[in-house]
Amino acid sequence: PRRGVSDPARVQAYTEAATAFQRSAAASTIQNEVLAYNRIAGDCYAEIGDHAGAGAAYRAAREFARSAQHYRKAGLFDNAVDVIRSHSNAIPEADAESIMTVAKLYYFNRGSVR
């Protein structure tokens, strides 16, 4: 675990900050702001080990490689694969292959190879 992930006050503070940045992104009509606020929200979630939250926020920020990586860390392989398939041109091939290999192993072990 990251330093301080188990500190409830720290987790709450980062979660509240991430939520505030996502609200700001939703309220903005300026595309660069929307992307920046969502990226910062992703950074907040990543800092406290909320990989599902980070994956979603980075996807909204169009940070697709980071999104897929955090979905993988969260064990949300369907989401990770969807990001890679939907945005393969925006993800370095080595990153995509690595995540897809882990996802295939996960699906194989579950008996549902895709």
C-alpha cells in the first residue's frame, strides 16, 4: 500500500478533493479544464489506492493508458479491456499488450477466455 493509504482522514481528504474536481469538470464548458480537472481527480484517487476511481477519472480525462492501468490494478478487467479496445491508438503498444496478457490470464482462470 502507498504511504498513508490506511489513514482514514487522508483517504477522506483525497476522496473529497477528487469529488470536488469531478464536480468542477462536470460544471465546466472549457474542454481543457474538463480534462485537467478529471486528470487531477484521477491523481487523487490513485494517491489513496482507489484504482477503480482513478481508472474512471483518467478515462474521463482521456488519459487512456493510465485508465487501463488503474482498472487492471483494481481487478476491473472488463473495463481495462474496453479502454484498450476503444482507444488502442492512444495507448502505447507495450502497455496494451501487458494489460491484455494479464486480462487473458484472469479470464482463463475464470474459465471465460475472451
